[in-house]
Amino acid sequence: MTHREVMVFEGPHGWTEWSPFLEYDDQEAATWLKAAIEFGYAPTPELRTKSIFVNATLAAVAPAEVEQQLDAFGEFRTVKIKVAEPGQTIEDDLARIRRVRELRPSVALRIDANGGYDVGTAIELAKQLAIESIDLQYFEQPVKTIAELAEVRERLARIGTKVAADESVRKASDPLAVAEANAADVLVIKAQPLGGITSALEITNRAKLPVTVSSALETSIGISMGLHLAAAIEVESFDAGLATVALLTDDVCDEPFIAKNSKLEVKRAVPSENKLAKLAADSERVDWWQERLKRCFELI
């Protein structure tokens, strides 16, 4: 992805963001709109902490690029490594993971396949990492379906590797189905895709599994929504995947939500007029988003 479009607006409780990806249909985008409206127009839940530990995220790059990408995040105690990129092999993924472990021997490692492996390849990769004593905090969405996740989870439990579900939560008609099927050890929770903070909290409380709050590649305004969710979580949680503003070339805030010492402060984001003007979409895209907003609002 090289381009991101979002809609931001101000409600009585502060600025909020609506940023469903362009390819999403109106029904899915309407769920994201519920989250945006809630964050701007309703009070946030009681916060249990004032700051959130966050992880670095490494794209599916060649080993020679790993150091530079990790350095952009500064200090961190957890890194999520993307794997299963189309056109790459399991050896490419292993080389990337080994390079991270070489450069950052003490950080916790997660790998994220975005459902890109089949069952056999996912197990092969995890077993090879275990042979090399490269421990994983968890293996995120190794395969696509809940049935496949359940199989991978059962087999990887024998070598002590946990499985996390992301797409099987946020893109499912029933976000709790993966937990009810015992197909994951960890749930990855995102505020907008789940319809907002209140809905996401209900899911975590009912699932009774550890969670990781993560982003959907939002601006600092969307990240603020994620931070408020992470700060209200009552179940066990891992370092949040909310440091993704560092992956953007620009942001709507003069002081973007960039982590310091592996942490982000839980606060509202306020965009600057200059940045809003600089990053404003052209009239054609504005019309497209306004029409999308009208259609999706009718579905709420």
C-alpha cells in the first residue's frame, strides 16, 4: 500500500476518524462509521492507564533493509514481522526473522501472515523457528479460515507456539466465532472494524482471551481511538500495534503519535489547520467520500 485516504471530523467530544479502505463495501464501511461517530459524539470509557506500550512493525522486506526499518521505531520491546508476502518464499521469511533476532536479541517477536499460508507451510515455518530456538510471542493469522486456525493452533501447541486471530475477528460476521471454536490463543482487536470502543470491549470481555489492540493504518486521530480502547481493556493484553503512524510519510497532526520509549500517551489527537489544508483531497475525492458517507449512514 502506497496511498491512504481517510475522513476526519470533529464531534462534541473531539476529533474522530472514518477510514475504511477504499475497496470495502458499504456494509463493512458502515461498521467503521459507527466507531467514528461513537468516538466523536460519545464519552470514552474509564481509562485504566495513561500510556500504552506499543510494538514496532516490520514489513516483508529483504534482510538488508531490516535494520533501517527497525531503527525508524526507536526503542521498542516487541516487533511484529510481516511474512507470507505474495511472491516471496518461506526462506525469505526465515531470513527476515533471523535478521531481526540478530539485530534485536532481547525483543519479543510476533509474526503476521495475514492468512497467507496454507496449514502445512505455517506449521513448517513455526517448527523451523522452534528448532533454531527463535521464540515467538505468537503467530498471527497464519491461515485464512477458522477451521484451519483451529488445526494450526492444536498442532503448534505441541511446540509451545501460540496462535492469534486478526482477520478471523474483524472481518467475520461473528467476531466471537474464533474464540468459541478454540481456534486462537490471542485476539487482535481493532476499534474501527469492530464498530467502536464499546463493541470491541464487549467482544474482549465475552471472549475471555488475551488481546492485542492494533491499528488499521490510521492517522493519529484513528490511533487515538485505538489508544482509548487499549487503555480501557480489562483482560490480559500485549503491547499494542498502534505505532503505525511511523509508517506514514505525513500526518494530520503537527505532533504525530510517534512512540517514545515504546509507549504512547493516551490522549485525543487534534489536527492542525495547516496539515488539513496540505493533505486535503481534491474535489472529486471529497465528493466520493461524501456520497459514501451518506450511503453508509443510512445503514447504521
